[in-house]
Amino acid sequence: MNYFLTYTVYVLILSVLMGISTWKLFKKLGYNPLFAFIPFYNYFIILKETKHPKWWAILSYLPIVGPIMMSVFHLYLMSKFGKTSFKDKLLTVILPFIYMATVNYGKDVKLEDENDLFLTDEEKSAKKKDSFIGSVTFAVVFATIIHVFVTQPFGIPTGSMERTLLVGDFLFVNKWSYGYRLPMRPLAIPFLQGTIMDTGEKGNPKDDPKSYVDAVKLPYERILQFSKPQKNDIVVFNYPQDSVHTAIDRKDPYVKRCVAVAGDTFEMRAGRLFVNGKPETVLGDQEVQHAYTVNTGTQLDIPGMYNTYGFLPVREMQNDKGGFTYMFQGLTDKTAKDIKTMPNVISMEENIYPKDSATISYKLNADKTAYTKSIDTTQSIFPINKPWNQDWYGPLKIPKKGDVVTINQESLPMYQWVISEYEHNSLENKNGKIFINGKETNQYTIQQDYYMMIGDNRDASLDARFFGFVPEENIVGRPMFTWMSLQGAFKDASSSYQAPFKIRWDRMFKATNTGEANKTSYWWIAAMILILFFGWEYFVKLFRKKNTEED
């Protein structure tokens, strides 16, 4: 069932529930009781009767926003019949159709006279309070509409994209860059991605409460897709192998550079990236970095180096001879050259994994009798049956929609997530035979395009070399600009030193995806928007006052 048909079914179910629980109330308002069953129009009538903007009815069935607005409209309807106590409001919000039905079928329900001349001081005070709460609610609704349908804020907590995107950069992501992906979990708490809070085992999201209702779901659909991710685009996407969240749009968001698109061949040779046999194109805002091991006779002044080179994640260890060993995650060629010339540096070597050595990580599983060891696929190089590592990888061809690929015991680890998880088929591997949707086969036709997403800071990036292809349905959009940049906002557990806190004013309100070394700051546009946003009401009042004085 496609997205819009499923959506229509949900709307009809809600409309029937609304009609069954309120048709008598609509009749008391002077309308045909059948109007209570008509989507959008039923809420239009409520807004008309309660003297609120009637266009708000459009918001009643929007994903995520709709449930909030429905609750507001239900409260408006109940207030027309005198149900304004805290208990009434609470029941209307948490049990809307059940509580409204009890009022609807009750014998003593009457329309309340809302003439302000007959209100007590206590009732007038309560009305002002409700007005304030309503203003806050609609501020939240407006922000939710922007967050869900236009742009989403995104923070950079790790150094995988250094020095293009820095740890502590806060971005706005354009959700329409590659076509708008419609929400797949329409009943959710606004502004929360996957879970509400960490309530169980620290760092284990599997036991945390979800921020959405998983049972109410819509299939994947993308509209107005005029372009697709291109090579060198910085892209925000949902982590493909997130096993906690089955909803694609609720998986953890990642940001990496798209280095290869569907149909390309990706390869790493001694830590250098190649696409279709050619060295990567390095853009103006991108700096190639590599991991280094540095041995020194005395301790390096890492805090002082922060001031010169910016944040340098490093693991510091003292050796038996009184010297120090430093494991730098990522140094540019210039920074590496400068460090090598320091007087206390004894040796410096770039860290490159040996060729044909597979990076495989294992995890211990607690058993009733003993501990068993299994492969940790999230920390192992993809696919796990190849002798590849971060520096020597591939060649790997990226699947393209329509490609017919051979499926056998050798290729299955490469395509099993594509077939079973990303393209939602049943996959069985038994007795040396492979079954897709119950049929034995040795071929499979790819149903969507895939991409290779790699961090610019290659030796400190958990990227597609580990989790594999990124399906098109996981693409969120492109970062537009950095609206805030805070050095020291996130701590790096892998570094012996932490960057000192400071605001990086020079990075604020600069476009993200231009590829230029010297980006233009648009802070003045942001300032104008803020002045208009916060000063609009003041100017309107000033204009009205001036007109009144002239009259």
C-alpha cells in the first residue's frame, strides 16, 4: 500500500471516530450531524464556532503536527459545552474520542453562554491563562511545522568531518535538497529523533522509551525529487544499520561526504581514496588528513597546539624511557610537517593498515554458563568476508537501481542487508541455497540507488567502510549553513585532551555545501530576520497608535 493511500485510510479512521464521538454535539451547535464525519470540515466548524482562524483546520491531519492540533480543537469543542476543568481537559487530551463520546451521549450536556459580560473575575482570569497557553502551543506548532516540513537543526558531536565541519558546529539541514521524504511515523513527540531520554542502561538506546508510536506507520515516499546526491556533496542521512529503530526516519542522523554514487566503483589505496580508478577531487573547504604516531623525548604542549592548529584529538601515553607517544587521529599535511620539525620529536610515522588484513571486531555475549564471542558488525569492515580495512578497501561497486547482481555464498554478506532490510524481502540461507521471498535464486534486481558516505577525517570516521551502502530512502538532505559553532561543546572520549570552550564567531551563518575555502558569512541576513521576528509586533502597535492619534 503506497503512502497516500495509507494516509487516507488513517484520515478516514480518525474521521469516523470523530463523527461517532461528537455528532450529537454538532447537532446542538446547529449543524447537520453528518458534518462531524467529514475530514477537515468538522474541525473547520469547531474553529468557526469558537471564533478562531478557520484555516487552522488544514493542520488537523498533518503528520506529527496533526495530533497536537486535534487535541487543541477537541479542547475548543469541549469548552463550548462547559467542560473546562483540569480533569475535563486532561481526559480530552489523553482519551479524546472516549471522553468526547461520554459528553456526546450524556443527557445533561448543554451549550454554554460565552458572553464576557456574564463572566466572573475567576473565569476571566482562567480565560486569559488559556489564551497564554494557546499562544505557547501555537508557537510550538509553528516550530514543529518548520522542523518537520522545511529544515531540521543538526549538531556535529564527533570529528569525522574535521576540518570541513568541526565538532560543535550546529547546522540547519535542507530537507528538500533531494526531494522531500514524507514522515513515516506521524504520531510522535515534536523535536525528538528516536528516544525520549536515557532511562535504562547508559549508552544503550534499546531500553529507552521511543519518542514515536511505532505501530502507526506510513511507507517510504519522496516527493518533488529533482536531484539526487552527487559526488562531493555533504549529506545528512539516517544510519542504515540502526537496529533499535525500525522506522527509517527515526534512525540516528549522520553527516558524511558522498564520495561515490550508484554505479561508481569505490576504493582505498594506502589511505588514499579513488573513485572509478581516479584519485578523489579535493574541494577548497576540504583538507586531507591522516593518522600519525609521534614519539617525543618530552611532553608536547597540546593546549598550545590547539591555539595554533585548532582541535587535535590525540591519545597521549608515557613510555618506560620517560618519553611520550602521541596517537593523532587526523593531521593535515601541513600540520604533520610542522609537528615533525619540533625539537622534541624523535620520530613520526603515518598509520596505515597493512594490505590484505581484515578489520574484524568481536564482542562478548553473556551466556548462562559462559561467555561466547561473535563478530561486531558495527565495528567491522563491510563486508565481513573481505580482507579489507580502512586504508586498503575495495574495489567495491555501488549498487544502482535496476542492476542485476549475482547472489551466492561469496556475495551474500555484501547484499544481505540490501535485500532483507533496505528493500524489505524475506531472505533465507539454508543448506548452501539462497531463498528470496521463498524462491531459490542466484540473482537479485536492485530496487533503489545506493551511495558511499565517507568522513573527511578518514582515520577517525565510522562510515560506509563499516556500515556499507547508504540507501536512497535514508537520505535526509544537505546542510545549508552553520548557525552556531561552539568549540568544546562535545567531549571526545578517544582523546587525552579536550578543546577549551569558545564561540567560533567566524563560522556562524556561513553556507556549508559550497566547496569554497573562503565562505561568505550571512550573519546580517540572520540579524534582519531576528529583528523582523521579534520587532514585528512592536512596529504594528506603533503604526496602530500613530493612526489612532491622527484620527
